[in-house]
Amino acid sequence: MDEVIEAALAGLSPSSKRKYRPVFNSFLKITSLEAAKPIHVRIWASKREEKVSRRTLKQQLYMLSRLFKVAGREDLSKEACALAKEIRAPPPLPKVNEDLLRTHEEIDRILADAKPIRRAAIMMLAETGMRVGELVSLRWEDVDLNGKRARVRGKGGKFRYVYFTERTAELLRELPRDGRIFPVTDRTVRRWVSELLKTHPHAVRHAFAVWFLSKGGNPRVLQRILGHSSLRTTEIYLDLAQSLVEREYRKVAGKE
């Protein structure tokens, strides 16, 4: 067994060898290469998932694939590579700076002179966190102006409810009641957001998420509002929200 490990490590740099060897050994604690079956790769991965990040696990599966190939176990190598491909890297941290959050808070003033349909569309994005594609798909039968909520068809055809305030309801009441609420394209809404807010619709969605959490909103509730399939995706906003809360505290405390 040691010969196989050394053969798999051959040609690697000293630093790479230090990374690969513990990974090889951790798998061999479960079973020998001779007795191993593809299911053992998944068993190893499930245990490893509790100790390392998804990105690291993905890398370590490719490391194991190298060992399996050298050992002549193509079945295990294919399983390790297939499993690695199933693992998605965590989404990048959203870019939400103080200027964007300030824009979110001052949106009434910024949109004061805009045309009614533009004001309503952008306010809807800012108050609900909807994706721009979901916004332009909205029809009047999807919206309850008295209850101040809308039924949105999200990714995968899944429906969810989003909520808005009376100020957005008033803007919507000014629009013609026929078919789609916003009879324009995604590109048009993106242009409106760019011209009026100097950003893009997904950044407005990010700002909504950080604002919601910074005000004490529950991450699981936010998950439902945003239509995330995984809570992990929603939780990437927590650090940003906490950072905002701390900055506000320091600002207020510094005045005393």
C-alpha cells in the first residue's frame, strides 16, 4: 500500500505531497484499495464534509482520483470525479457597499421625479428582493394590493410570496390594469436601474437581503422571500448584515 501511495505522490512538489498524503490516508482508514467499492468514496465524502468546506472537499476528491488511477481502480476514480463535479462551490460573496445601502434607504428621494412605471418597478425590486425576470413576468392576478403581497414564479417553476409596503401599493395603483404589470423586457428594467440607481437589479436584491437581516429579520424567512433552495445561500448575507450593524453601533457610540 505504501508503494501505491508513493507512486501517486511521485512528481508532486513537497508542499503538494503534504496536502495529498493525509487525504490518501484518511480514505484508507475506511477500507483498503482492493476491497473498496464506489460507495466507499461517497461514505468518505459524507464524513469529510463535516470537517472541510465544499471547495476543499471538491479538491480532495480529485486528489483521491489520482490515487485510484495509480492503483488501477478506474471505477473509484470515476466515482470520485463524478462526486466532485456534483459539489458546487459556494456562491461568491455579494458586493454590497455602504453607497448601495444608502441608495436603498433613500430610494424615495432618488425616484421622486421618475415616471410612475419606473418608480413602481424599482420600488418593487427594492422592497421584495425579486429577480428582474420575476418582476417583468408579474401579472395583475398575481398581486394583492390590499394584502400588499405578490405571488412570484421563481426558478424551477416554484411559486412563493413576496411582500411590499403601502408606498409600493400606491405606485402600483397608478398603473394600467391590463395583463402584465410591467410590459417591458428584462433589459429595459436593467437600464432603468442603471440610470436611476447607478447599479444593477441583482445588486438591489443583495441590498434588500442585507437590509432585512440588519433589521433583525430571520434568515429562514429571508430564504423563503428570496426563493433560495438552500439556507446556505441566504446565510452569505449574515456577515454583511452584522458588519453593517456593528458600523452603525460604532457611529452612534462615537457621538457620546
